[in-house]
Amino acid sequence: MKTYLPSLPLQPFIQVYKIIESHDERVNRVLPDTTPAIAFRFKGQVRYLSGEQPPVDLPASVISGLRSTVRLINYQPHSAAIIVQFKAAGAAAFFKTPLHELFEHSISLDHFFIRQQITDMEEQLSAATSDTQRAALLDTFLLSQLRFPKQDLLILDALRQIQHVKGDLSMKALAAANYLSQDAFEKRFRRVIGTTPKQMASIIRMRSVLLQIPADRSLTHLALDAGYFDQAHFNRSFRLFTGLTPTAFFQAPLFW
């Protein structure tokens, strides 16, 4: 996987561009993250795998909202895609649609942008002769789609507070600290972040656990430190999040 930084005007909104290329068939385990992402497939075919259901071909250009559970993405042989990984609240600068409406969904970009613009972008990415050129094409496209550059600083600060304590805090107290009712705070938060404060705290809490590969500490201690009441509750939440048991996951802790 290669990574490229966006141009300076886009850096308040976008973390990075990731280019994933697969010569052989592969399955990526994509865990719930704290920001939405856009994917442009410029070669081959990419599919979504869901249990016993038949694979679902993903559109060539798609936005994926936040999720609470793992996704398995199947790259067919000789496939490649470029991923736009937003920063917190960054996607709200490009989309009029409240971001929580994308929760648990992956939707073709032509629902949000002019179809011809998307078609042109897909063709240009496919025709590009280098990944550096593809990153530059994305810069140009995204700058042309930047609609709402003013960010909600109150919500960004609230998110930083959730991250600082790894998701372990009262949402009611957080709303009160920002001089908002819990209802008003939640509506404002989910519109620009993509999910409720409580769900975001759950994602942050579990991702913090995933970064702590057990060494001297047991899984039980990890669960208790992360605020889970018992091992069974932790195991259920962990399996929903990763698709694996804690033991199986930590034996091969590679994830996207």
C-alpha cells in the first residue's frame, strides 16, 4: 500500500490518500474506523463479502460511512483502488447530506456529485501513468467539490475529548460541558461526524484495545481496562468489531 498526502488546501479535511493494488486475489479485513472514506477503483473488480450471501460488486466510485462491524473487501486479481481517508468531520466539507445517513452504508458517488464529473474522474484515474499523477488528479477533483470549509470547532473539540479518554466518558456530561442539551449535542455531532457520540466512543474504545497486543497482560485485564464489565461482554463486542475472537485476532493483528 502506498500513501500520499493531499495538497495543503485539503489537509484540514483529508488525512491521506491510500493506493491499494493487488496482483493476486486477496481479502482485506476493514475494521470500523472513526472517519468515512471514498474509494475510486481504477483497475479490476472489488467486491463486498457478507457471510453466506453472494459477493456484491462495489461501484467504481463509492463513499463508505462509519460502521459498527467489520467488512470483508475482496480484491479480484489485478485490481487497484485509491482511497480518500477523511479527517474527523472532514467529509462534511464536501457533502450536503448529513453524514449519519451514510452509517453502515457504501453508496455510489453519483448520488452526491454530477455523474459526468465522476465518469471523467474514473477515466482519468484509469488512464494515469503513475500513482503520483492519480493523487494530483484527486486533489483537483476534491478542491472542485469543496463546499462547506468552515468546520464545527465545538464538535471537533468534543471528539478530541472522547479520543483523549479512549471513549470512556459520559455523553451527558460532555454535552453539558459544551453548554448543549444532550439531544442538541447528539444531532449536531452525528451530522458532521457520521454517528452518535456514544457509538463513536465505542469505536474509539475498541480500536484502542486493538493497539494493545497482549504481552504481559491477559485479555481479561485488557477488557477491564477498556471499561467492559466482563469477559463475555468484551468477547461479543470484539467479535462483532473484528469478525474474530480476541485470541485469533491477536495471533495475526493485521487490519485496515
